Amino acid sequence: MTPTRLTFTLAAATLLLAAAQAQAHADDTDPSRPPVTEPSAAAPVKVDPTDPDLKLPEGATLAAPKVLDIKSVVEDQSGDERREDTNADVTFALQAEVLFGKDSSTLGDEAKARISAIAQEIKKQHATQVRVFGFTDDLGSSAHGDLLSKQRANAVQAVLDQDLNDPNVTFEVRGYGEQFPIADNSTEEGRRKNRRVEVTFPRTQD
């Protein structure tokens, strides 16, 4: 090949390469065309299942299998009632406003109907141990909150006991006052959530 022809061939190749790069750039920027992608990466390295580093040392054993405790929480639209289900327990939390008047532990008919629905769930789960805990916000004295929360828990327990009518069911009833808040007491919305009665019992049925 003569030098003149070689020069021409290299020049032509350079032009062809430039044209191809320009077309590729146009393809990348043209929204009507799919983007140019790089070749896919090579397949991962194969793992040798007989590799001794993948085995337990001699004499070692795996930990016992454990079922994770998954919690499901359902709250009605108004936030007046919340149900929490775990693998072990069912908890109903009722806001004090839907059960009692201000600074009162007297239950109305609507409140009793809500509690009766919880009693039906206790029967469904065949539970024989029920915890009824009362809580308040942090307004007022701590002593007043302790007393009021216990009185409210007692009132809920009395309705449950009447509806269940089962001597095999035992109750644990406590008033915790302002302890264990579930929301911020600095806002009325938070204080409302904290004023509650919780009913908890073992979960045995789906």
C-alpha cells in the first residue's frame, strides 16, 4: 500500500469513527430512541457449596429458631379506638372521652356497648387472663391521675366481668395515671391519646 493511499484510508476511518460517535450521541439525547446502554456486567462468581469457610465449625450448632413478634395496629378513623395484634396478645385501647365524662369514671350505654364488643373478642380467643390498665395525661396532680385511672380501669373491668360471666377468667386491674404516655403531652391531641383504658389478653385464634 502506497503512503498516499494509507493516508486516505486512515482519514476515511477517522471520519467514519467520528460519524459513529456523533450518531451515538444523537441516540442518547433523542427522547424517541432508547438510551444506549453499556454491556451487562459479567455473571457473579460461582460459590462452591463445599467450601469449608461456609460450614459451621465442628461442634457448633445453630441457634434455636425464633418466630419474630409481628405487630398489627388498626385504629378507627376518629382515633377513639385502637387494636394491636401480636403473635402473643391482643390489646384494645379506648380513649377516655368515648367512655367517660370529664373527671368521671361512670360509663354510659355507648361506652358499655364498645366494651361488650371487646368481651366478645375475649371469648373468641378463649382467654382466661385479662389485663385492664387505665392511663391519664399529665394535667393535674399525679395522685389524682393515679386514682382516676384506677377507677376507670375498675369500671371497664366490671362490664367485662359481667359480659363474660366466666369464673375461669381472672383480671389484673391497674391505674398508671400519667405513666407510660403514647403521645406528646404538650398538645391536646397528644393528651387525648394518653387518656385511655387498655384491655389486653392472650391471642390464641387468627
